[in-house]
Amino acid sequence: MMAGVRTPGDGPIGVVVVTHNSSAVLERCLRSLADGAPQRGVEVRVVDNASRDHSADLAAGIVGAERAIRRSTNDGFAAGVNAGLACLDTEWLMVLNPDTHVPPGALDRLVTVLAANPRAGLIGPRVVDEHGHRESTAGRFPTAARERSHALQFDRLLGREGRTRNFPAATGPVDWVSGCAWLLRAEAVRAVGVLDEEYFMYFEDVDYGRRLWDGGWQVLATPDVQLVHLLGRGSSATSVLPADGGGAAVRYLRKFLPATEADAAVRWLRLGWRVRWAWRSVRAALGDTRSRTLARRYRLALDTTAGA
């Protein structure tokens, strides 16, 4: 896998797009990739995680049947990314959600920035929605204190440090960036390893940022490159997943924090879910459809982590 190291300007950018019932947004994403790297070109792998719609057929029609990897089971986002990475032998590896859209030249520019920072293993662009509103895609590594701020919304209401941070005004280091849009250096992937497939969805990006930093690699975010993300539209299954990371958040805390601190962090995490579930349940009773979905997802997060 990914044998050999090329000079920064040589060879295409390997792109992995993981799909699951993503046909509504996939074509726009795939059609944008070639224009995203007119200098270097792209080598695309679409990994379909057992979609029930025609995502896999759509991908095969655009990138070719041999580049559309059809998985018989949905083992999660991390497993899908790893399956795509295993098929690529390029120096630069782009991971994209199917509900992203790449502006012309954006992938070439992102490689240029990463190549200029030889100890950086991963870089994330600024991500905006279809209206140009910036998404929160850079974050801090969770601690008990940060989970308390997040649970009680002190981060949002009082400006105390929580899970997220302001996106840097210039290219610079961050703890982690959202896995909706990553550019990886293959050398760093070889050194650190692939994503942890025990995460089904959520927190695999936080985990990988932590592993890169622990392995001596930087994680960068840059406002010099911008991508569009239609948040939450990449898979119709998102609405039935636990909210706020669910069990994935607990897994991260148990994996990386000392036991006593992890215990405290999990207690704060679940308190926050109970508060949000109660609030969304009230809103749902008043007719708010979105709150009805979120209340179910917070309840699911609580139920699936009972005793965690």
C-alpha cells in the first residue's frame, strides 16, 4: 500500500469517497473532482458501504466499475476510508464526504500548502455550507474540563474552551479537523497506521488527529482553500445515529484519557445529553420536527452508553 515516495508535484491525488445511500449528492461531488486538481489530476476510489439505493451504480458510471468498491456490509466510515486507502499508491490522499463539492483548483492548492509543511501529516480546508456560512471543523482534544463546558454549554454561552475552536485566520496547527475533508500525506499514514475501525461514525477524526500528534506529525487547518459541504446530506442513515458522538465519544475518552478523568468526562457527557434530550423533547411536543429527530438521537446516545 502506498509504496514509494514521490516529489510533491509528481503524480495524481488519490481521493477516497465513502458512500452509504448517498445518491442524492454523490454525482455533484464526483463531477467536481477533476476540476479540483487540473494540475495533478485525481485517482478516485468510491467505497460504497452496502447502500440500498443506486449509489454504487452511480459511482461506477462516473469513475469506472473498477474504481467503485462495493462492500457487502456497512462497517462504518473508518472501515470505508481504509478500504479506499488500501487501493491507492499516491503521495497525497484526499478523504471526502459524498456531500462535499470541490471548487476548481482547490485540491491542487491544498497539496501545495501541505507540501510546504514537511512535518504535517494532515490538513483540512475551510468548510462552508451552500450559503457560504462557515462550519465548525477544527477542534480541541476532549478533556473532562472541556466536556463539562460542552455539556453545560459554557463554551457557547460564556466562551469557555470546549470541544471546538475558532478556525485559524492563517494556516496553522490544530488538534484535529473534521473528517469530511482531509488531505493526508501518505508517509504519515504509513507511519501512524490507518483509521481505527472500532469507530462506526464520529470521533474517528479526533482519534486520528491525536495519533498523528502522538506520532510526531502536525495537523493543520488552512483558510487558503475552501470546500462546500452539504452537512448531513451524505447519508440518509445519519438521522438514526446517536447524537453528539454517542458511543464513539465514550470510546475516545476511555481510549486516551486516564481512567479517573475519563470517568468524569463521561459523566459530564451523559449529563449534557440528558439536558439536550429534555430540551428537544419539549420543543418536539410543541411541533418542532427537527427537535423530534434530535430528541430520538439523544435518547439513543443515552441508551447505548448506559453503564459506559
